[in-house]
Amino acid sequence: MQQSGRALKPGGRLLIEQINRYALVRGGLPSNYVVTRGNDLMIDRVEYDALSDRTVTERIIVRDGKVKRSKFFVRLYSPAELTALLSQAGFRSLQVFGQEGQPFTLYGQRTIVVGTF
């Protein structure tokens, strides 16, 4: 977070947006997402590791009859953790929102935190 502050001019703002982990867990996991485009297919199988607060996603892509698999991880922070990290890095005027700037709730799909440096 400190490097983000150094990249900004005084008064610059940083916006962090992520999946709301509370809503994700409440929705039930593992979950599967499928996207098709023509004959191509992408499948994301998402699980949540509560000990590390990370989603673990296995992505399977089928293109031209060939299958490619990969795995990636995303750390999900609570609003309190994000505001604490930003505050420690020198950000002020911290605000927390839900999806599309709405008030944050435990049930909303997104967590958005904005800080001014």
C-alpha cells in the first residue's frame, strides 16, 4: 500500500475494489462459473480457503478442442483490514462502499474502499 501512496500526488486517490468475501461465503462454495463464446468454453471452479482468506480458482479453458488448466489465488480483505492497511500507509479520508457506490452491506457483491493520500 505504501508504494501506491508514493505513486500518487498529494490529494491523489486510490480505489480498491474486490469481491465481498462475506457475500461470497454466504452464497455457498465451491461455485462454478461457465462462459461460452462460439465453440470455446471457460470454466472457473472457485473455492474459499478461510484460513488464508483467499479464493482458490481452477480455470479450465477449452479452445479449438484443446484444454488448458491453470490455478490462481486472490486474497480477500475485509473493509476493516483494507482501511487499516491504507491508514498505515498514510492514506486519509477513507470511505467504504458497496457495488456501484452504494452503502456497503454484508450481502452486497462488491467491497470498494477509497483513500486520499
